[in-house]
Amino acid sequence: MTQLHNINEHLNCYLYDNNKDPIIQFFNLGKNELFITSGTYNQIIFVLKGNITFSYGRYLNKDLNEGNFLLFPHGFKCAMKIKENSTLIIVNLLKINFCNHFSLEMLYKLNKDIKLDTSPYPLKTNAVIHNFLNVLVSTIEDGLKCAYLHELKQKELLYYMRAYYPKKDLFAFFAPILSEDIVFSELIYKNLDKVKTISELADIVNYSVSGFKKRFVKVFGASPYHWILKQKAKKIYYEINCSQKSFKEISMEFDFSSSAHFDKFCKKEFGMSPGTIRNNNNKLNAVSNL
């Protein structure tokens, strides 16, 4: 550990990152621990040491191994089970831009003829990213947790990714959040859980309902109703598989009028009842733990 000078100046600064959800988080986690992200931000998860399994949306019990990193899209809680003692860094992406000359929208347009595959796409850390993470860990362990510094580090990380990874890999990595208008899509994701109707969502992003629907279809390739229904289904699938909530609690959380309505929704979206979904996942976990 390197000596940090003027420690009280750092600790007492209003920019010192004491938030519940800081920009950069560093964890040493033990075998079989369960860690659940907030889903508030798009996040990049680095496994510096160890191995984990993760679940979010419809993606269950996927492996993320030492030396790999992955994007977790915001709006979805992610459950991580630690398979062996592990060290993780989580970077919350406050704003995603590779540099002033290359944006996410440009990455999307370069590959607009390719169908988006939003399934998880891990990347391996190269020498530059490895060294970047080592410096980051050292400064955090020294107590240097300045939000100003961490915002710069987030930008630095994205710049390195743009410089050292092929665009085809960046396209696959960021696919879960890509669109031709990232600002619009980010507003939708951030406000989706705050509203109950499409008109309320249109009002938040300052569109008329008709204008909102046109813009939405252009950006997401689906009507607001059908897209929002699919997002709801992904979150319900996660809660059934990864939480201990009763089906009644999940049903109430997602505003179903009755248990029968909730059961009908699951059969239509997933092809089976919530009980069958949970039982199948429990059997899968039992086998994977052998």
C-alpha cells in the first residue's frame, strides 16, 4: 500500500465517493456468497480473481470466469453467486461515450445491418486493461475514492476499450443497450419503472403520445406496448428464479389483478406456470452444485 498524503482533505471532500452506489466498487467475496446488484446503472463487471455465476432477466446461471468482464444492462437486478473466493470490480457507467469522435450510436450504425443479439458477451482483459485495473485497485486500497477521479477512470476505461478491442467485439459486448438514439433509450430505461402508462412515459420524455410511439418504434424496433411487456416478462422471470419472494408478492409487485392473471401471463410468456419455472431452476441449481 502506497502512502496517501493529505488524507483528511480527501476524506472530508464533498466529492469523496461515499454514495450507496459509488461509480467504482471493489469487492473481495467468499465462496458461496450471493451478491445482487441494484440495476440502477449500466455496469461493467470485472472478475480479477475467482469465478462466479450470474443471472439477470432470462439469462440464468451463466459463468463469468477470472480475467473476463461483462456488461450488465441497467433496469435488471443481477444475482451473482461466488463459486470460489473472488475479487470483483464493478464500474457504474454514468455516461457511455468512447471519445469525442466515436459514440455508441456510431458503433450501432456501423453494424445496423446485423441483427442485435442481446445475450451476454464477455470479453477478456488484455494487458492494458489488466494494468489499468491494478492501478485502480491500488488507489482504492490506499483510500483514494474520489468521485471526480472515478468519473475520469470510467471515461479512461471506455477509451481503452475503443482503442484495444475490435469493433465487432464492442458491438456484441454493448448490444444489450445499443440503439440509434442512446439518449432516448437511456431515458426510457431510467423512467420505465416510475410510470404505469405509455402516456406517462411520453410525458416524462417530452413527447406527444403519437410522436412518442413513432420515435419509440424507430429506436427500439417494436411498439411501446410490446417492448414494455417483454421488459416486464424478463424482470418477472428473474424474480421467479432468483428471489425468495412468494408468487403472490411478485404478482402484487408487478400489478397483476389476481394470482390467476399472473399464472396466465407466465404460461403465455414462458410456456409454463411460475411454479414449474421455479422448480426447474431449483433442479438445475441442485445438479450444478454436485
